[in-house]
Amino acid sequence: MEIREPGRYVALGDSFTEGVGDSSKRRPNGVRGWADRVAEALARDAPGWEYANLAIRSKRLRHIITEQLEPAIAMKPTLITLYAGGNDVMDVSTKTVDILAQYEYLVERLTQTGTTLVLFTGYDVEVAPLLGPLRRKNHAYNLGVRSIATRHGALLVDYATFSAYTNPRMWGPDRLHMSKAGHKYLAVKVLETLGVPHSIKHSTKPEASLTVTQRIRDHLLWLSEWVLPMLGRKLRGTTLGDALAPRWPVPVRVPPKKGLKKLLSESRRQ
């Protein structure tokens, strides 16, 4: 597929699409992410593109259906990207059949608008052996996503098959969200799927090997700074996205030169 005319791009989902792991202090919610990069490449290739990003970290499918679906449809987008279900997969009590039923409802509603829809499989992050059952659930989820994409004529970015993500440098400190390098690489893959040229420079150069002592230190740091706080939030019934709003809640015209950075600079001067 090739996109050559300007349109309106709306990104839906959770932390994956919000951009968590790709820090940028001056951007909304303190992150940038692959979707911003895709929007900027679209605008460089065909000036006039508009962009909205409704994704918020920690959102489950039920939240995306109730909070993002209707606002997205009302924007009359010509392009939508949807990554949803990853948080549901990680919830121990959920069943894959129920996750996929909600997911297909979302996809069906979005494809009825006639928009170009891009879907994603979920990567199997090897965090810890104890999470083996969740990985098996993720395999089943990915099989379902592929089938749903075929049934509804959606484009698929098969993220689960990208061997580049076996490289630790593609992941952030929490080991669950992509690093800046990971987000840049995914932006390239999305643009390739859309047939859009880009100038994004990315590297999959392997990370330097760590000593046993360094690996132990990093693992303990990960447990104390990421795992324990996450378990605490689950016990309290809170999430990192509870106090956040969408990064780009209404469509903005993306400048073809300097992209969203220019837009933010202009808004600060006003």
C-alpha cells in the first residue's frame, strides 16, 4: 500500500502508542513515541496531514472502547492505528476469547468508517520465567489479531515477528516498554507498511555484554524500581494513566518541516 495524499491520522491504544519509554520532556505527557514519528513522516511526504493521539498508558480494551472509540470516529480519520489488548493479556484473570471478542468489536466499528486501519501483534517480552503462562496467552492473542486483520481487511504490523527486539537496547529500563531505539524502529516498520518514505535513522546494533555482577545489579534495580511499584498499583487498583489526558486530544496540523516540535514551540510563544 502507498499513501500519497494528506489526510487525518488518529492513533488509539495504551502506553505502546502513547510513547512510553521514549522520553521527551517538552512533549505532552513527557514522551514522544513511534506514532509522533509516523505523523511527522506523513506530513513531510504529503504536507497537510493532521494528527490526534488518544492513547493513554495502562488502558484496557474496555477503556479504549468507552473513551477513545467514539471520539476517534467523530474525527473522521483517513488513517487509524490501533494497538490494544496487551494490558488485558497481562491481567491474570482475563480470558483470551473475551479479549479477542472486545478487540474484534473495536476493529469492526473502525473498519465500518472506511478508514485505513493498521493493527499490531504483541511482542513476547522475556521478562521472567514465572510469566510463561502470560506468554502463552499472548501467542493466542496474536493468532487472533492476525485472523481479525485478515477478516476485516486491516493492515498488520506483525511486531511479534521482529527479531530486532531480541536486542536489549530496544527496551527501556522497565523491560516492558520500548526504548527510543525501539520506538524509532517501529515507526520505520509502520511507514514501510504504509508505503511512506522517511528519513528516520535507526540502529539495531547489539548492546555490549554485561558481566554477571552487572546483570544481578540491573535485575535487583528492576525489581525495586519497576516490579514492586507495579504490584503495589495493582493492589491499590490504580494505574499510571489515571491522572493523564490524551497527548494530542484533537487533530493538529503537523508542520512538514520540524514536525510537532515546531508546533509546540509556536504554542509556547503564544
